[in-house]
Amino acid sequence: MKRPAMPLPSPLLQRATAGMSPDVVDRPRVSDTQLYLDGVSVSFDGFKAINNLALMVAPGELRTIIGPNGAGKTTMMDIITGKTKPDSGEVMFAGRVDLTRLDEVEIANLGIGRKFQKPTVFENLTVFENFELALKSARGAWKTLLGRLNSEALDRIAWALHTVGLEARIRDFAGSLSHGQKQWLEIGMLLVQDTQLILLDEPVAGMTDAETRQTAELILTLKGERTLVVVEHDMEFVRDLGARVTVLHEGSVLSEGTVDHVQNDPRVIEVYLGR
């Protein structure tokens, strides 16, 4: 069940593009991207956590982000989701929406979702109830969903259940799921909200080998249908995804390319991978 791209709510679009000239809103280098960062910097108490960061991710692309602790990976996701405002630079979504003009809730309503390393599901609710709650809390096209779910909403939940492989656990409490299954449930909750850009923070941390393989399969299934940015330290998992890799170091892009390219880059070996 492939969902069409989420239309951007016009009030948010108007606010995010207010005062911008047409060449800025629709410039060619931005218009064909789902996520665009250019010249982004932010400092905390004199420490530059992000330093002139540039990143472009195409619609439907799967991108992996690696780098040592303190490289700026978490801060980058904080900026994209509105938790942190940059001191300078552009942060654009869907080619024309300036995310720096919006708050966290407005950014989420655009179709940008983030899954943290630790699952944040409602353990005292069933798997189905978690999906139902996620769907009812969504905005945009689903803001009128009250009371009983209609057939389209149930179809969406059924599709998400199948996609993340939790159909057999639909009536089980989320607290009874394994660590990996809780991660998949949280990804499924983003899917029912029709999230178009999904940020995954170390999705396989703490997983068994089998769960790690299944997570890679799930992410690859979503590739093309959703835009995914995956921050990860497990290089075997990164290799299994086979996506373009961006290496961050001291808040900037140190290297970018295939897994083989970055693993053989002397700079990446020196600051992150070692010999």
C-alpha cells in the first residue's frame, strides 16, 4: 500500500517561505531535495557543535551518517527537528520549506519524524492501541479522526503492522515485546502518521543479530517510499544497508560516498575507524 507524498499544509508553507524571493524558494539546487542543509553552524557556550555543515538528501533516498562521539550527529538531528535552532545556515525540507522558521510541532506536522535510540512506545497499551494512538495524534489529513477508526485508517494500520512484521503481536502489550520489536513498533507508528522523512538514531543498538538483520530488511523495504537518514555506529549494519555514507567530524562533513570509499579514506581511519 504505497502512500502518496504528504501535501505541505499551506499555513506552514506560507510561514516557512515568508519574505523569501522565488529564486530562494525554488532554486534548482534545493528543489529536487527532500532535505537540504547548507552553511549550518551552531555553538554551545563557545563550543561549535555544528560547523558549516552541508548535506543534501534526495526524496526516497536512504542515507547513513557515521562519525565519532561528539561529531555533531545528534545536534544535526536536533536542528532538523526544530529542537535546536542554528546560529546560521539554511535548513530546507521538500525543496521549499525553511525549517528554521518553524517549531518542533510544526516540523512534525510537515511529515518529519524521529526515532530515538531508546524506544518510546506505550508499554501498557497493546500494539494495536499504540498504532491507534499514533494515528489519532497525527495532524493534517488525519486531524478529523475521532472516535472509531474508519476503514482507511484501519487499512493504514494493517499496512504498517505488515511492514514492520508485528501482525502476530497485534493484541499483545507493547511492554511484552523484545527490544527489537519495540523499535519496529516505533517505526510503524511513524509510518501510520505518513511521515515522509524519518530520522533513525542508532536503530540496531542493543539488538540481537537476527533483529539487526530484520531491521536492515525493514529499512531497505522503506527505501524509495520514504526518505530515511540513519545514524549508526555498527559498520556491518551500515554495509548491509549499502547506502551513501556521510561521515561527520567536528560538526562538518569529513568524507562522503560508498561504504568502501569512506572505510578506505585515511582521514576517516584516523579519526573514527582506526586501523
